[in-house]
Amino acid sequence: MFYRPENGHGLPHNPFNAIIAPRPIGWISTRGRLGDNLAPYSFFNAVAYTPPQVMFASTSGKPDRKGSKDSVAQIIESGVFCVNIAGGDQRDDVNASSAPLPAGVSEFEEAGIDAAECESIDCPRVAQAIAALECRMTRVLPLAGEANFVVLGVVTGVHLREDCLIDGIFDPRVAGGWLARLGHKNYCAVTDLFEMERPR
């Protein structure tokens, strides 16, 4: 099968999301003038080691945010954000925080998710996340298409859940593994690991 995206694919569901998978989920928390916000983004990844940097992309907008989503709007206001990493045991919380709530309504409160304060930035984080990356925004770039943005940030602080440190290695399988996004309504929890040595 071959198709050009502008002509459509003719399938019941868009295969693009299922092709590039599994995708890590950046569970983004922000604080803005309207309050705290929490939302999952599956167009997310690390992009550099030194200094450590991450990116996430927001696609589509909200009627009450004029061309963006709450996360992007609040990052532009504050200049900071936190990337929370969810374990498989937090799948229901991640899903609940994706509800299209009005701007100013906290997903932490609506979904009953415990928040904690970040250390290096003025922002909430998910208290029980397997890891959390405190970030200072470096750029917000518009992408092709309406209301598509990529947010880049440098990591200023790292939280690791203590029970996910096994013999000095970060291993969240005790928390159900790494929660990741697939296509359509599908997710996975990554728990099956294997090691490989790089060629010398």
C-alpha cells in the first residue's frame, strides 16, 4: 500500500501514529496565570545529553487558547515546564489528564493526581511519576499546519522515584514499566528488556 497524506489513506484509522511507535509520553505539567495544568504528549523525546535537553510537540489548538493548547500557552508565559514520566501503573491517571478541560481547570485536581513542587523552577510535578525532568524553555517553534508547535527545553533538575532505582540503574519495571503510546487507542507498558553491546 502507498498513499500520499494529502489524499488520505482510506483506512478506518490513521496509520501514521501506529507506524512511529512506541512513542514515549511526555506528561507535561505547567503553571500559568490561570493556574496549574497537566497533559500527556506522545510527540516527545530527549534530544541532547550535554546539557540534557528535551522536546515535545503540541498539535491542534483549543477554542479558549487562541491557536495553541494550555501547555504551550503557559510555557510561553512562564518559560518553564516539567516533563513527568509515567509508569504503566499510572495509565489511568495519564488518560484522565487528557480530558479537554477549560483553561484554568487543574487536571491535578480534576483527576485526583497528587502534585509536588519542583526544586529548580516554579512549576508543579506529578508526585508519583517514575521520573520528572524540570525544564527551562529555550524555544517554541511553529510547525507546518495549524496550531502545531514544538517546545524545546534544557533540563535543570531530575527526580527519580526511589523504588525505580535498582542497583544504581533506573528500572521502572516495579511500577509497571515505561508507559508508551501506540496507534489508535493503543498503549503499551515496556517491561521486556535485553542488552546489546555496541560494536567497538
